[in-house]
Amino acid sequence: MLQPRELFTGQGFSNDYIIAHGLDEHGNTIKLNKSEQTRMAGNSVCPPLAEALVRVNFAHEESFKIAI
């Protein structure tokens, strides 16, 4: 099985994306074990796809920019 870092890399996340810890509902840092990291990779949306969707859905916004 792929390791968590490999899963995130395969999804398009950069190598400096932090997967070893996260934040709880109170803003406290919590350490994530391998199983939790793997689950989060599976629940993620790959950044290149998210960027492509936003670019396509907001392309019409260019026409609203005011020339300075």
C-alpha cells in the first residue's frame, strides 16, 4: 500500500503540504497517525482539480474587472 505522503503527492499536493498534524475544533495542534493521514488523503480534493474548476466557473468574472 502507498504511504500517506505518496497518496498526497499522487493527489497533486506539494511536498511541503503538512500531513503529520492538524488542528482540533479548539485550534489545538493534534498529531495524526498513519491511519488518520491515509483517511484524510482519501477525503481530500486534489488541488489541481479544484483550481481548474474555479478557473472555469469564474472565467466570466474577467469581464467585470475595471481597467485602471
